[in-house]
Amino acid sequence: MTNPEEPIDGNTNEENLSQENQPVTETFIYPPKFEKKEQPANILLRSLASLAAYLILGYYIFPSYKILLLITAIVMIHELGHFFAMKFYRYNELGIFFIPLLGAYVSGTKREVSQKQSAVILLAGPLPGIIIGTVMYLLAQNGHGYNFLDIGLERTGLLFIILNLINLFPVYPLDGGQLLNRVFLEEESVWSKVFVFLSIGFLCWFAWKSNFPVLFVFPALMLLRLFGETKISSIEKRIETEGIHLDLDYEHLPDEDYWKIRNILIEEHPSFKDVEPTPPFEYSHKEEKIMTTIQSLLHRHLIQDVSVAGKLLIFLVWAAAIASPWLLDMDMSFFRRFGL
């Protein structure tokens, strides 16, 4: 027999109250992260479109279309050197893109970047052009009267040498500057930042001295990039405090982490203030840009695989390429106006 004044289970009411006071945890089913695989045909079309813009604008700027075609050929050979080296090291989404009046660049992606591979890729652009130009120059000096687009062999050779030689200068973002920053400096170090600021100053001086104001675009873009990197760095710290792992590639990023990082970007990044946070889980018209920003946040591995002897060898190759025109007593009067 039970006592009616006593509860059958003295803990029942306390447990019920405890359960009622517990916070309700929402469980979300996260949709797949945004994927946009670049098709080779699309990259080719973009490359051809940039080349067309480069030629059309250059036609109205250069004094002769023949000089324009020659410079375009020199730039293309230079970039093909980078392209094939990157292809050899299995970079993805490769493409060559031209910037009217400024040159061209090769774009590609790879998560693990080796110092040794980087050195080969960076030198594969200017070295072939310098070698080609030197051969042409020496042939012209020995009486060979070949012409390219009615331009003398000696002048053609000098253009090959000068354009590629400039790219070897230790100024960021030129090939020589990237080589110095990647192999001889720590990219995330204070010295690297100092080097980039010195490069910005030099580029401003060069643009003013050469009376070619278009070149001010480079230091302006570099400053914007530095400010952007500062913002990205603060966002990265916020993401890490949320316990989200960034030491992986985009392919292996969990869908849940993608949407969580996405919400942090919407809160912190000024470019995404007009994007609605999740839930609901819906792709935005800026989703491709969000994906690209998230990819930039994921840590890239720089493999330190160049020994002291290797760095010395790379330096000697670079120095020999820089000095070769003066060692061969070529006419480098172009550089005298800059005191070189």
C-alpha cells in the first residue's frame, strides 16, 4: 500500500523541470558547399578574350603594329615558359591572361607549393627569352641580316633581352621579386612585408621616371592587396576561434564548415554585407566570390626544400642572367636613363 501524501517517484518532477530548462539544440542538414569547376574551354575563351583586348588597345598605343606583334610574341614566349613549367608540376586550372599595356600572367592552382618548383617556374619565363635574345643579338653582330616583321635581328634580340631582364629585377611582383620572396624570404615574415613596401616605392619611382603613368596601377593594386590580406588575416583568426580547421584543401572542406565560414565572411567582410546569412541555406549571386574567398583562407603549404647550396645555385643562375648583357658588352643604353 502506498502513502497518498508521498509521490510515487520523488525525482520525477525535478527531472521534468530540468529537461524543460535545458536549451533546445537545433540540428541542421547542411547542403553541399558551392562548386564551380572551371572548364578548359572557358579558360581558353577568357585567355583569347584577354589577348584580343591586349591587341586592340595596343594597336592604338604602340607606334607600329609590327612592334606590337613583336612584343606580344615576346610576352607569349615568356608566359609559355611559366605555363609549361606549371603544367609539368601538375598545377590545375591553368590559363594565360593578358593585361592591356601591362603584360600577362599565368594563373593556376596547387595546394602544396615547393620552393624548388617555384624557382623553376619563375625562372622558366625570363631565361628562355634572354637566351633567344642573346642568340639573335650575336647572330646580328656576326653579319646575319635576318628580319622579323621588318625589324632587324639586333633590335629584336635586344627587345627579347630587355623585356625579360626587367622581369628578373628583384622587385615584387616581377619574377625576380617573387623568386626572392619565395625562396630567400619567409612569405609571412616582417622582412617580406618590408620588401613588398620597398617594391611599391620602387614601382612608383619607375612609373614616374619612365613617364608611363599606367604603371602606377601595379603599386595601387599591391596596396589594395595588402589591406585585403590584413582583413583576411583577422577573419582567419575569427574562424580559428570558432574551432574550424583551415589546414586542408577546398575539396576536403566539410559542408558544415563551408556554411559556418560563409556566415563569418558575411559578418566580417565588407564585400558580402548584402548577402543573407544562413539558415535558410541558399546560394547567393555572390556565391562564386564567396567560394574564392574561402579558398584563399585555406592554408597553402610551402615546402621548404631548397638547401643553402640550392639557394646559392639559384642566386648564381639569376645573377648570371641579369649580368649577361653587360658581360657580352651589349648595347643596354635603355637602362642608362634610370642610372643602371
